[in-house]
Amino acid sequence: MSKRVCPVTRSEFRANAKPIVVTVDGQRLSASVKEFQTSSLGWYLSGKVTLEVGGVPVDVQIGTTVTIIGSKELPKDSEAA
């Protein structure tokens, strides 16, 4: 698979990215805008919810990342190459 180029710059991401809503079993959770230690850009969500398994409530922990493909390769400064 060929590499994809990120369509936004780091500065555009910082200026315009907003939290996103992730729905798990009908429960709405908010994923925060994040610049990861790997230099990738995206969103991060960590939280706990209660789900049902066979009618029995179970507490679960959710952790997810939503990463913009190609963002890791963006220049480290605020401008695109």
C-alpha cells in the first residue's frame, strides 16, 4: 500500500480540530483532540461505561485512538513541507 499524505498541516490541525463523539452501545463519549508522543495527530478517548451481557450489567473500560493517516510524517514545525 502506498503512503498517504496528510491533507492538513500541524498548524491547521491545532487551529481547527474539535473533539469528536464516539458512540458505544448507544452511549455517547467525547474523544479529545490529541498530538501523540509518536508525532501523529488525532483524537483520544479513555473512559468507563456499563454494558449488558445477557441482561447483566458489566462495567467496562474503553480506550481508543483515532489517528489521521500520514500525520506522523508531517514536519515537526507548524508548517507543511
